[in-house]
Amino acid sequence: MILVVASSLDPSARELVRAWSDADARLLSAEDLCSAGWSFSPLSAQAGWLVADGKTLPVAAVEGVVVRRPAVTAEELAWIAEDDRAYVAAEINAFLVAWLCALPCCVLNRPTPTSLCGPAWSQLHWRVAAARRGIHWSEGAAAPTQQQAIFCRSAQLGASSAGQIQTGRELLRASATELLGVEFDGEAVAAVTVQPQLSRAAVRAMVLSQLLGEGRT
């Protein structure tokens, strides 16, 4: 089973779940996180239970997780009393950080104190991280039509040179992430995101194979 942690209102997340239906992909939404059926112990996370797509399921069945949201917001918790929504959202986010960090399977990307899907870095922060690794940053803006190169664990799609591949892998290590989208201006980096586009079939197939542990080096 593959979990996609996202909003139930996110069409790209729902499409990703449909594309991975053969791998038993399921959406894990805020509605699920507010449902009865959860059981979690930090010392034995795999022995617990979760709720996804409205069903109670064993955590032991989870083979991989893709996190497609930086946080659960108070505004989407329409079924919670308005005065309690901010508190409930904070509790949900705290729980997700603990739960996702405790899972023994592959999680793309594991949460940090500032985001559920990896570091919440600005482009300036990425630029500084790149400079510390000797990576050149483009002085121009990323072209709006430029296709992202996607780096996922040991695999990549879209990089056009060995230098770009090395840069992507350096950025993965610098950010302690396993999934990044990088836009290049030649060999220089123009932009980086922890939420790369997963709309192409080839990208989805690559990410799924990495989630399931295939093709690792």
C-alpha cells in the first residue's frame, strides 16, 4: 500500500492515487486524520493502525509514503467548531510529524519542524545551501516553460548532463530529502522545490519504483 498525504481537495493528489491504483495507493486526508481508528506508539509505529480513504488499515501494510502538503490548515477543517480549528490543526500537524518520522518505510519527503514535506526553504536558502556545496546559481529567473528535472533517491528524470545529475544529488544530500524538483539554466540552478511536478507518467513510474525499493544503489 502506498499513501499520498494530501488534501482531499487537491486534484493532482487524487490523480496520483488513481495512477498508482495497481500499487494500492490511498489518499490520507485531513478527514482521515480526524477519524477514529488510529493507533500509534513511537517505539513500534509499524504495529499501529491508520485511517486512509475512510478505512482503518494496518500500518504494517504501508510500503511507501508521498507527502504532498506542507501543513494541514485550520481553514480546511470545516467540520470542527470554528473556535477549535486552529488548535486541532496544530495537533494534527504535530501528530503527523511524529508519525511520519517514525515510519520504517520510505517517506518522500519526511517532515521537518517547519513543514510536513521536507525543509520549508526559500529560494534564497536554497541558493545559500547550493553555494556551500560549490553549486552555481543562475542570476536570471527560471523560464516559466522550463521542465523540471526530478530527483528521487537514486533515480532522476529530466537532467541533461552529468553535471546536472551531480548537482541534483548534492542538493538531495544538502537538504536531507529524497525527492526534489530542480530547474536548470545550463549547468546553473534556477529554482528548487520539495514539491516537484508528478503529472508525467514517466515521473510517476520512477517515483513509484523508488518508493517500492526498486533500482536503488
